[in-house]
Amino acid sequence: MSKLSPIESEFATTEEAETHDAWFRAKVQAALDSKEPCIPHDEAMAFIKRKMEAKRAARQLDE
């Protein structure tokens, strides 16, 4: 286990980096293997836009 420079990596050690890489690859593979229907890009972007607008509106009420 070697230490990594914070300039070169967000992880402190190679072991942490390898663990994160394995986790990330597993998540990506699970998404690729998923049988759930795909969401069209426009629909996904509209959903995110509604969420962001709702957050902004809630923040304005708090002010």
C-alpha cells in the first residue's frame, strides 16, 4: 500500500483508489446489465430542471 500525492489523486493510498475503482466499475456494470427501461435524455433533463426549480423556489421562501 503506497501513499498517493493529493495533487495526483483524491485518495490517500493506492488501496483506497483500487477499492473505489472496483466499486465504481461494479456500479457501471450493474447499470449496463439493468433491464429497467431507459429514460430519454429530454425526459431526464426535464426532471432535473423541475427539481432544480423546486429547490430554488424553496430557497426563496426561506429568505
